[in-house]
Amino acid sequence: MATPPAFSICVYCGSRPGSTPAFAQTAALVGRWIGEHGGQLVYGGGRGGLMGVVADAALDAGARVVGVIPRALVEREHAHRGCTELLIVDTMHERKRLMAEHADAFLALPGGIGTFEEFFEAWTWRQLGYHDKPVGLLNQDGYYDALLDFLRHGVGAGFMDEGQMGMIAANAQWQPLLEHLVVSAGFPAPHRLGAI
């Protein structure tokens, strides 16, 4: 019988690779870290872009990988048939619900409008009390600087508050952010494996 994963991280990220190799390199490190620490990756089920990179790296490192993809996107996002479990659903709402149910924490890597939407929904659900799972934003190479500035503008304009901002963890470094999410989800601090 397979050993259950130590924790489960839902990763939101681009179905495109981004403009520089650094984005894919970091996605691979994130997937590898999850696998090497006995975790499970939950993601959008695609084989392209950063989605495929993080999934392949996690699988190569021994992680259980759960992909969730709507039927309409199976061809468009090139469904990853190598996932440990590939769930094909009818709607985006069902996709996001299942991803959330399978996860202990959420992490947004760089991505496009789909990544933004998933990140904001996970954050909103936490504020509304639908879950109490940690939500992280990887601000790699300043990718989310403008977004974070805008969010702070929202606080200044009186439409948001510091309590809401405190519900997300933003960090430019992927490894401390992953460690923070795992611990915040109530799991023991992962053992550092040295330079990865």
C-alpha cells in the first residue's frame, strides 16, 4: 500500500513557459522540492508551459501528482496523461473546487489570467471562511511587484485592509515560501536537503 503524502500543495501557474528560462527552472525546483519532501502536487492537469514543468519535476522526484482539467481544455492545454491521477471535469468551477479539496495549501507561480483568477479565488475563499489554508504568491524576479503595489493601493483607498493582506504570503524566494506554506498548514517543518 502506498504511503500517503506528507502534505499536498496546489500550484497555480502558467500554461505558457514565460519569456525567460528562469521561470521554468524555478517551476522545476518547486516540483522537485515537493517530491523530495514526500508531498503531493495538485495542479491544473496540463502538459504545456510551467504546468507541465512543475508536474514532470514532481513526478521525477517521486511525488503523487493530481491533475484536474476541464474536458474543454484537454486538447488546448494538452492534458498530462502521466499524472498519478488525472481528473477530467465538466467546468472550471468543478476544477477549482476539486483542486482546493485536494490541497493543504495554495501557491501561485508566475502565470497569466487563469493563474490570477485561481489565486484570487483561493484568497477570497480564505477571507470568507470557506477554508483556512495558507495562500502563497511567488514573486519571482519581481513578476508580481506591480500587483502587490496595486493591492497596497487598494488598502490605501479603503477597499481592503491589512488583515486581508495578511492572509497571503508573498516571497521572491521559492524555498522559504514553500516551507512557510507547509508549516502554516500545520505540518512539521520540512527537513532541509541542502542546496537543491
